[in-house]
Amino acid sequence: MKQQQSCVVLAGGKSSRMGIDKALMPFKDKASLSAYVTDKLSSIFKEVYISAKNNKFNNAKLNQSIKFIADESNESSPMIALASILHYFNEPVFIQPVDMPFLKPDSIKDMSKLKDDFEIVIACEAERDHVLCGYFSPSVADKARKLAKDGKHKIKELLKICDVVRVELSGDNEGINLNNPDDLKKALSYE
């Protein structure tokens, strides 16, 4: 049963290390990584959105219920993308990068339990924060927009000025990011 309201898949990155657009590359049994991730999230959330600078998903074989959110600017900036997304919501929204396909529903549920008590709830592992994976309150949109206007585009800058909690990922391979062809090759062997 779907208990969560909304989530957004971030799919507007440059993919420069991968050499091809990660969001559109085939993955496992799906026509695209976007389809793989949005299909998984559709079993958890009532509404699933995908965010990018432009709607490039005509051939990505996404479920027809997936909605598109355009970035407010063509500039490649995670801060601008976040501000653009939060503009659409009046409650905390779950955000997941398209290149993090192995996140488990239990981890999302653990983060969800804290979403009303903090401005930002992010996933983490012992060695790193996953700064764009978690729940974000719409109240941080103006802070994100101001940081972007001031030339600060790293999400870590936003974390410094918001009420943030980190939730440790516990599953194997949950925090893996597909950044280059070697990461992709390894990921294709995971269940």
C-alpha cells in the first residue's frame, strides 16, 4: 500500500563521467535508468515526478503517471534544481538522484518518520552524506534560491543553515552512485 505522498527523481545532471546521459541509459530489465528508479518509487509513493532542465524522457519508457518538473534555469546547479522542485510542494517531499538506484523502501520509511521534525532529512553512510537523497521541506526553497543567487551551488552549503538530521543506510549497496562505466558494470551484477 502506498503511504507516502510525493517524491521527485533528480535526472538533470551532466553525466560527464559516464559519457552518456545516465537517466536515459538502459538499466537491468528497463529501457532506462529513469524507468527503473521511477517504477520502484511508484510502489511506495502516490505521486512520482522527475526533474531535469528539459523533458528528455519521450523514449525513456516511463510510466504514464510520472510527472515532469523543469528546473528554473538551464544552469547545471543542484541548488537551483532543489529550489525549482520545492516550489511545487506544500509538504516535505522525498528526493532521490536517478543514479542511486538501490535505495531500499525501509530506508525511505526510516527517513519519513523524521520529515515533519526537521527541514531536511538525508541519507548517509559512515563515510559520506547523500546530500540529495532524503526529505526536503518546502520551507528551505527560499534559502536554496538565495544561496544559488550568491553563487553557492553545493547542497552542503544549504545543510549548514538548515535543521538537518542524517539517517544511516543499512542495506548492502544502497548508497551506490552510478558515476562512471565501472560503477555501472558493478551495479548490473547486483540484485
